[in-house]
Amino acid sequence: MHFKEKSCIKCEEGCKLCEYDEKGNNLCTSCSRGYALNSDKKCVQCEEGCSSCEFDEKGNSICLECNDYSGHEYVLSLNKTC
């Protein structure tokens, strides 16, 4: 949630903390687990099996940590995918 003009406004999906720019656009400053912040200040869901990721300078998703949500065991490979 973000406080704006004495009211709370919900951040976009996957966004843990957000703020508004001078044009009133909702910008994420921190993402929830399983999401990564892209260059547009939007939280994008990590690839399947990945619980923590980030974006490189080309905008490619890089997995940092794998999860086990689906009952399958994931292992982080050398090319940073689960």
C-alpha cells in the first residue's frame, strides 16, 4: 500500500512497496518474493521454479534462487535457470 493524498492506494501486483511520480504513475520500489523490478519500475514475475530473480542490462531475467512450490525439486543451473 502507498499513502497518497491522505488515502491508501494498493500497489500493483507483485509490488511490495511503491510510490508515485510527478505524473501520478505508480512506480514500484521493491518487489514481493518471486518478482523482480525491471527498468520500467514494474515488478515482473520470475520464471517458473524461480523464487528470486533480477534483470540484467539487456532486460533478461536471471534466476538467483529456485523454489519447490509445485512439488518438483528445482536446482539452479549454470545458465541461471531452474
